[in-house]
Amino acid sequence: MGKLGRMVTGFRDFLDEVRLELTKCTWPTRPELMESTVVVVISCLILAGYVGVSDFLLMNLMSVIIR
């Protein structure tokens, strides 16, 4: 078997192992997934607000200092 054949066999073995490991996973239910998504979106909005306000305040502070 040539190098290409070993690569194909190795890739096939890899995919078989991935499929086996994915059967061991515990997948979230739809309600759990929705709750997690809401938490992530709200966290991102809070962080974006904090960064936006901080940027605005620091930008104005720097403009006062520079003048």
C-alpha cells in the first residue's frame, strides 16, 4: 500500500474515532441551548456597553488633557 493509501486509511480511522467519541457526548436539550444562548447574548451586550462607555469616557478625557 502506498503513501496515499495509508493516508486514506488513516483519515478513515480518524473519522471512525470521531464518530465513536461523538456518541459519548451529552448534547444539550433545546431549552438548555436556548437558555445558554440568551446568557451569551446578554453577556456580550453588557460587555459591549461597558467597552463603549469606557471608550467614550477615555476619548473625552484624552481630548481634555491634550487641549
